[in-house]
Amino acid sequence: MTRYICVVSGKGGVGKTTSAISLAHAMGKHKKTLLVDANLSTPNVNTHLGAPILRKTLMSVLKDEASLKQAIYTHESGLRIVPTISTVHDLKRLKYEKLKEVIRDLEGEADIIIMDSGAGLTREAISAIEASNEVLIITNPELNAVLDAQKTIQVANEIGKTVLGVVINKVKESKHELKIDEVEKLLSIPVIGVIPYDKNVRKALKQKQPVTHSHPRTKASKSYEEIAGLLLGKRYFNSVNKKSRIIEDYTLNHLGLG
Ligand SMILES: Nc1ncnc2c1ncn2[C@@H]1O[C@H](COP(=O)(O)OP(=O)(O)OP(=O)(O)O)[C@@H](O)[C@H]1O
Ligand SMILES: [Mg+2]
């Protein structure tokens, strides 16, 4: 059965798109994976990965102008994507709830579908959560980002989605940042990965590549590979944080893989 994992945050700019792209690329080495840009109003996947000439996108599918399979593209890194391009006109008429219906057409097309989503808790962001089965929270080690993540977790729980855990991104290890255990206490879910603030992430963005593809040996890429492995139920013992064993067991059990 296909797994639908939505990457969400609450606060904008914390690294959802970067993480969705990197995790989808990293998972793609082990499983058939597809990245869907479910950030319908401000889609970013296409800007992160370069803009090929797109005949059909997720928006065409939502407008009944194409099938989802016609909107699948393969990026030069090997990552398969369903991009989105939207106009203000499209958004005025859009029925966001339709996303959860059309996305099921991808059943069997991939083992894992990673969905990038928009910031906030708008109807649009909630539709992306509704269209998934599992939710991965991205945050930064700052109180405002974590408090927004808290609300997102609450919504995901209320609509019965499995919350896989939280990834703390852009960690600089400064004394002003929240620590892993503080984030866990505030969110009541495990931190399953920590991505350092890494200038190579921005270099990869400039090159329009997943960082895991263009800069595979960097700290950020290694962290993404590790989280990807964890989400696929693989065992990693050299985790960036000492709690890896507990986190790993939590995740594996949660996914029925333990
Ligand atoms: N680990 C990191 N180290 C350095 N820069 C990063 C890291 N993660 C993300 N960035 C940068 O932060 C910026 C925002 O990232 P991204 O677009 O992934 O965030 P987002 O949560 O998807 O934003 P939005 O809410 O607008 O969709 C980008 O310029 C990206 O390159
Ligand atoms: Mg984004």
C-alpha cells in the first residue's frame, strides 16, 4: 500500500520544501518515491528544482484538465515530482478538498508519496494533511516556530493522522536555541532528526538540486539520509542525537514496522 506523508510546519520558511525534496530524494534510493507539491497557493517545488516546461501540473488535475499520471516529471537528479503552478484566478475557483480525492489516483504509482505543504493552518494546509495518512513536522529551534508546530500537531491528531515525529531544521547550536528535549517537551512527540544550518543547502537551491544529490557528503545531507532511513524502518545507530534508539523504536512501532 502506498504511504502518503505530508511535510508540515505551521510557521513559514522553516524548511518544509527543502526537507520534502531531500527526504523524497533520499527515500528514492530505497523505495519508489514521488514528491507532490501540495502547496497550491504558493508552490515552491518547481522553483527549488528549476522550471522545466510544464504541460500539466497538479493544478491541471484539480481543474479536470489532466490525469495525475500525466503530471509526473522526472528531475535530472532522478527525483520524480508532481509539480504545481497556480494563478490567482485558479485559486479563486479551487476546491481544496478535491486534493484528497485526486491524490488517490497515485495509489500503486509509488511506495511513498511525500507531499510538500503550505505554511499556516489555512483550509489549504489542512486539505494537504487530510490528503495524507502520515504527517512529518518540520520546525526550527525557536519558540515561535515550535508553538506553531504545536497547533499543527493538534489539527493532525484531531483528524486522525499519524504524526511521525518532528525534525528540527537550521540548527546552529547557539545557546539561544531550544534544545531537543525542550522541543520534545513542548510538542509531546519525539524529535526524529536534526538538520544543521548548512550553507550547502543554499548552494543546492542555487543549483536547483536536492542537497542530497548535489552535496551528498555534507552534514545536512547525511542527516536527511538518516531520517529517510528511519522513516523507512531502517536501523541507524550513529544518530545525531543520543536518543536515537528510543526514537527509532517509537517510529518503527508507530509505523507497524517494529
Ligand atoms: N538546513 C538549512 N540550512 C540552511 N538554509 C536552509 C536550511 N533549510 C532551509 N534553508 C533555506 O531556508 C529557506 C526556506 O526554506 P524552504 O523554502 O524549504 O522553507 P519552507 O518551509 O518550505 O517555506 P514556505 O513556508 O514559504 O513554503 C530557503 O532559502 C532554504 O534554502
Ligand atoms: Mg515551501
